[in-house]
Amino acid sequence: MKNLIALVLSLLISQAVLAEGVGLPLEDADVDITDLESLKRGARIYMDYCAGCHSVKHMRYSRMATDLKLSEEQLKAAGLMPPDSRSLDSIEGSMNAEDSKNWLSVDPPDLSLVSRARGEDWLFSYLKGFYVDSESPTGSNNAVLKNVGMPNVLWQLQGIQRPVFKQIPGEGEALDKLVIDHPGTQSPEQFAAAVNDLVAFLAYVGEPARFDRVRYGKFVLLGLLALSLVLYRLKAEYWKKTATAP
Ligand code: HEC
């Protein structure tokens, strides 16, 4: 029990520390993991822009095919599964450890559980929060993860963001807002929708069981309703008999 309390407390504290962040408040993601089209769009962005560095070891292509209601051939044709992968393979990053050490100062983490560790709003804000920073080795920094080691991989879609700082008396400079300097191929609304789909995909891989829960939940509710009706009839029957007894 003590362990449980300690765990809950440490989670609360880490959330508070995360929320404090670097300056910008988190934006709200609007994720619906039962929306299969959104998950497919998110999976596609993941495969195109993230799978080069990150893995999602807890997710197998066979599971993804079942959940997204696609055959393996359709997964491959949609670019959601590399042509040389097999159905029981998990989603592996294509960069080997040696390369990532040479190119990046930090190893790209596995993203299986990142939605649970960080939360959907954090991911949404993080993926929208890259901005130019000439002092950073990757050329960019991030509004919610200061001195981030990940390059800004979605800049072509989003465009390039420039930070605007404000002075806080007694504390110095803090990030005020981000403004788009060079527009990308998507409008801010389109980009927010794309990132939302990507976060939905990460939320789904973080807890595919939640996906089942939502899906089967309505059958369970219907079952319970049917059971209540039967029990109600049974009760009515039972009391009818005892009430007429002398
Ligand atoms: C060029 C390699 C590379 C690509 C491509 C890449 N990342 Fe990363 N990513 C990294 C590295 C390196 C880190 C570690 C950053 C750090 O800790 O400072 C990271 C960190 C992250 C984190 C933060 C994890 C945490 O909890 O600290 C998330 C979330 C993430 N990446 C998501 C993505 C998504 C989504 C994409 C695709 C849009 C993507 N990354 C593409 C290299 C990459």
C-alpha cells in the first residue's frame, strides 16, 4: 500500500514538473482512438517521419492489421508496413544504434509507452513545439522539452517557427509564443489535425487494450441491459407468486 501511495505521489509530482515545463502551456489534443481513419493517417505519418529513428516494440504488424481492419497486403500497400517485414515483426526503428550515436547525441527512445508516460496533450504540444535555435546542435529547440536532442522532423509540413521571448521580472527571459516564419506545405489547422492523428496513433500503440475496451464496451453494456431485463422479469414473477399466496 505504501508503495502504491509513493508511486501515485511520484507520478503527481513528475506531472507537475512536466507541466511547469519551459514556458508555454500545453495545448489540448483531441484524440479519438476508435476513429480508424484518424489512426491510419497517424500511422502513415509515423511510418514516413518517425520510424526511421524510433521503434514501437510493443506493437506487431499483425495486431495493427487486425485493429485497423486491413489485411497485411493492404498495410503494405498503404505504406504502413515495410515490404520486407513479416506479420509477427514489431515496429522497429530502421536506424542502428551505432548510427544514432554518431548523428545524434541521444538515442531515440522506443515510443511504445510514451503516450502513457507523457500524456496526449504533452505529445501534441511537443510535436507542434519545435522552433529554430541557432545554438542547438540540431538547429532547433522545443517549447515543452528544452534542449531537445530530436531534430525538427516535421518542418516541411509545419514550416519554420521562430520563438518570441518575454522578460519576467526577477526570473529573466521566458518563451512567450512561437510564430511561423516560413510557411510549410500545410496550414496551421491542417498541421494541428495531422499531429492530432499522429498522437492518436501513439495513444493507440500505448494501450491497444484500451482500443478493445472501447470497442467491446458497448456490447458489455448491451449485455448488462439484457441481464437487467431478465432479472426484472424474474423479480416480477417471484413477487407475483408470493403476493397471491394466502
Ligand atoms: C532523426 C531521428 C528522429 C526522428 C526522425 C524522430 N525522432 Fe523523436 N526523438 C529523437 C531523439 C534523438 C529523441 C531524444 C530527445 C531527447 O531526449 O532530447 C527523440 C525524442 C522523442 C520523443 C520524446 C520522448 C520523451 O519522452 O522524452 C517523442 C515523443 C518523439 N521523439 C516522437 C517522435 C515522433 C512522433 C516522430 C515522427 C514525427 C519522431 N520522434 C521522429 C530522434 C528522432
